[in-house]
Amino acid sequence: MEDKNVNIIAVSTVIILIVVIVIARVSLKLSKAFHLIAGADIAVIFAVLVCLMIRLRYNRRRQLLVTQLVSEGRELRIEYSFLRKVAGVPIKFRFKELEEATGNFQSLLGQGASASVFKGILADGTAIAVKRIEKEERGEKEFRSEVAAIASVQHVNLVRLLGYCIAAGGPRFLVYDFIPNGSLDCWIFPKRGTRDLPGGCLSWELRYGVAIDVAKALSYLHHDCRSRVLHLDVKPENILLDENYRAIVTDFGLSKLMRKDESRVITNIRGTRGYLAPEWLLEHGISEKSDVYSYGMVLLEMIGGQRNVCLLQKGNDRSQRTWQYFPKIVNQKMREGKLMEVVDHRLVESGDIDEKEVKRLVHIAFWCIQEKPRLRPTMAHVVEMLEDRVAVVEPPDTQMIVIDLLSIDGDAPDGHKRATIAALAAEQLEETNPTVSCSYTFSVVSGR
């Protein structure tokens, strides 16, 4: 458009110049002053014409350079996008992008104590899950832990971090691949209420496959990463199922990195009650064996289709409430040779279940939840046992002690909680058998 205007001005200038020359020739007999003025006009017109020609040349050259830069920039973006997808490098999203992708954060997938997860679709059609981390102090710590743990790892059974967003003075956002079939808890526990979430009864074959997938993911985190990654919150809610019902381990907000030369680390009691390893509760330090314990508890829940700790109430009388500890029931049935009685009744009714595999999974689960970390297998060994590459021997007999912590406020200071837990555990151990030689398993009972 600009070039067209320049051309019009140039043509107009030439026409004016011709008109002036004609007039000058006609008026040769006019005064000398007129000739001087006409000459000056012609000089000005000629100068303007030269300037316009120079500007036209400059504009064309500039447009060529801009086109080249745009082309190179587009190529760089394509190359970066390609490298990001290949190498899995997280990118920084703008808040407006996430706001538009999620429809102003309307499609809620799930909500936790400090974060909410929303479904969204990017401009290129990619389905995403956006995790919004609230609460300033805890949110910042969770954000950093999750990015540090998951940003550099690549495994088919670990959720992929696409990018992040830090809103000025607001919450932090993490952007993940969207996993269509929701979390494992919706597929192994009978659904209550009318939640608009995927779910059903996962078949025994698929449950066994999920057990292997999760074990492989944890084995990778513990043994194959440059820094050992402890997940520290392994539970059904943090295991997602893709379109083929393959397991994807997610939510690294509580994770911790360990150097290869470290055997254990001391940290605050966090995570979910019922899945916490006893050494964590007793302040003995944690290691990758703490994840092994949580995995064993999840394995038992997958077998039975029920929570390991649940509250039973007869009628409306709250005083008649009692706590049921599922691992203790399974242990008893295992000793009696009646394991099929603890399997999810929905699976038993369908008849599509392998009793030998049930026995193998139960034995592996009880090896994983031994209260002494050194007795628990590594996750790499668990994978070998699940795939029947090594024999699974029967675990030692255990007398399980349930520590009732209902009277302890979940928001009490960490030091107070740990001291109370340690005192209760030591007291019960001493009263039961001061010279105990067999293994014990502790579980924290929660009213939530």
C-alpha cells in the first residue's frame, strides 16, 4: 500500500514538472524573475522526486529484511516446538492462554487440599490438564517440588509435564497431558454419589496390568533417574488411566529428590494417612522403601476393591462405630488359605480371575508393607515378581497393630504429632511383645 502511494506521488511529480516546463517554454518572453522562480520550483520538484525514489528503494529493502526475519523466526519456533516435543522440555504458558484453554477454569476435574485440576484444550487442539496450586507458602513449595521432580524424567507410565505458568501475585499453574479415564480410585472402589467422572469396575486383567505399570514407574524413579526421586504420595487418586487403561503416575507435589549416596532423609510428616510408612511416622527418616510401603497398601486395595481403613457404623448410633483394617483381614485369610474371600466380590461374580495371580499379588503386597524397610523389596524386584521372573515366597507372619490417631488434630504442629505417634507406637510395641522378633505393620487411622 505504501509503495503504491509512493508511485502515485512520483507520477504526479513528473506531471507537474512537465506542466511547469511547458509553461516556461510558452512564457519565454516573460520577465527574468519568472524564469528564476520557475527554475527554483523545478529544482524542488526534482529533489522531492529523488527523495521519493530513495525512500521507495529503502522501503523495499526493509520489507525484504522483515520477511526474512519473520521466516527465520517461524522456522526457529517450529524447530523449538519439535525439540520440545522430542526432549520433553516444559514451556512457559501465558495466563491468558490457560484461561482461554480452560474456558476461564470452568471444567473441574478434581480438587485437593492445595490444588485444583481443570480440563482444557490448547489452540492446536491438544487436550491438557491444568493444575492450579493455591496457598502461597505451601503452594510455592509444592510447585517447586513438582517441577524439580517431573520436569526431567521421561517414562511411559509417568505423567508428562508440558509447561507451567506463574501469575504475578497469584497461583502457580502446571500443565500436563490430559489422561481421559480419570484416576484409579474411580475404577476399583464402588462409586458413591453422582460425580460426573469416568469409572466402573476394572477387570482383574487390567488391575494386574496397572500393578505392573505403577511398579515400573516407581522403579524408574528410584533406580534409573540421575537423582533418586521419592514420590511420597502413592495412592489410587494419584494413579491415572489412559485410553487403554494403562497406568500413569501423577501428582509429584510432595516428592523429594535424594542423591545416590544418601540412604535416607528426614522430612516433615506429609502425605495421606493410611499410606504412610511406619519409619516416617516414627521419625526414623524416609527412603525409596517408603514408596514401596505405599505401593503395597495400594495393591491390597486393588485386590479387595475397598479402602484399607474404613469406618463401620451400625444404624444411626455414632457410638457403635468401629474401624475395619483390611490388611489384617487379608492376612488372616491368607493364613487360612481362603484368599478368594477377600477379593473384590464384583470380580469373583464375573468369574474372570486367576487365583494364582491373586496369591502372588497378596504375597507381594505383604512383603511391601513390612514395617522394617530392609525387609521390603526394591521396586525393581517387585517388577520381577509381578512378571513371574522370580519366585515369590510367602511373607513372614505378622501381627498388625493399628494406631488410633482419631483424637489427634490433623493440623497440629508436626513436632507434636510425631511425638504422640512415636509414644503410642513404642507403648503398643512394648506391651505386645518386648522382645518382638516378627514383623509389625503400622497404619494411621484417619477420620477424614
